[in-house]
Amino acid sequence: MNELRAIDRLDTRPRFSEHDAIRLNRMFRGSDTLEMLRAVMADDLVGDLATVSSFGAESAVLLHLLSQIDPGIPVLFLETGKHFPETLAYRDVLVERLGLTNLVNLHPELDELEKRDENGLRWSFDPDGCCEIRKVRPLAKALAGYDATFTGRKAFQSSTRAQLPRFEIDTSDAQGRLKINPLIDWDAERIAGWFAEHDLPRHPLVERGYPSIGCSPCTGKVAPGEDPRSGRWKGWDKVECGIHKPGEEPFL
């Protein structure tokens, strides 16, 4: 397990363009998810790869798929200091169960916490600022060394994700990093089926009414029939953590 607070290495190589994303989407149109993943990972189509995981409600599916191809893929986890204890325990269970060998825990900078969130309560009056310190900045530093990242987004999770492609350009990265959404066309039934078929452990908070799980102060229960992400940042005009630019969606 790696502990990472900052990445000194900056990669200024040009990566991908919108044309590359379109080409990849056409290349893998109609391809099975595992077939696509094997081609992308084994044939080195997109350079240095990592996956970003929240170890949330559905994270086990993508991690299981990736582990079948390369259990050494870097798995970046934002250790915000605000997670449910159940999430941290679940992370460790999945890492061992799936044989993942390159977990990288990303921490916020201590000096930033001391200057901007000394008492740890910024989430209660400025959730965007809290996410900036604990998620956005640590992840941006870590991603500097990668050409492409996997996300676990699915179209059924929200209306803003409904039209996302499998391959897209990360507009938060000036060098054109590629984002890959292998599960974008998976529905809830297929996700549940994969859990059952492969006997994957569930996050312990799911059965307690948390279908979307983030930091504990900003995650609430969801009533049956509600949008799965409606429990996030309840009472705030906020639906995403800010890792991506407006109009984009995070990896969770």
C-alpha cells in the first residue's frame, strides 16, 4: 500500500484530442466491456493508466474487472479524513479480496488543512472549499503522471450522465488526459448481477439506505425511489465534489 501526499513529477507530453476520443469510441462500439478493457490495458493503447476509486456502493464491479487483467494497476483513493469507518474497512477488504497490489492513498496537504480547515468543519459552511482541499487538489497532483484514467460512472445514476461516452477528454487537464467509462452502459440490474455472479462483498452501508457514499458529513440516506445521489450534500445547491469542471461528472 502506498501513502502519497504530493507528486513532484509533472508530465507535459501532449496526450489526447477530441479526435482520439471519437476514434476510440468508434473502435470499441458494440464491444463487450471486458474485451474493451483487455484491449486498452494489454495493448497499451492509451499510455500510463490508473483508476480512481471511491470504494463506494458499486466500486467493486470495476475493480473486479480491472483486477482480472492487471491487479497491479494503480488504484487512487482520496483519503479525505472524512470517510465513514465502514468505507475504509471496505477498501481494505476489497484490496485483499481482489488481489490489488497498488493502492495509492491520496491525502490533502497538511499546511492547507491547517490554514483553511483547522477545526475540520469547513464542510458545514463551505462544502465546495472542503472538497477543493481534500479532493480536487490531491487528485490533480496525482494525475499529473498518467495519460488516462478509468471511472466507474454509469448512465442510470443521474440525468447528467445519461449521454456520456466510453471515452472522453478530461477537460480539467490542459494536456488532454483521457477518461474511460467502461460501465457507462451498465444498468442497476447488470451491476447487481455481477455482484451476485462473482460473490463480491457489498459496502456495508448500502443495506442501511446509502446507495451513493462519499464523506460521512455530506452523505445521507436515500428513500426508495429517489435518485441514488440525492443523499449527497443534502440542503446544498451542490451535486458533485468538484473534481471535474462544470458539466462533467466525477468518478463515483
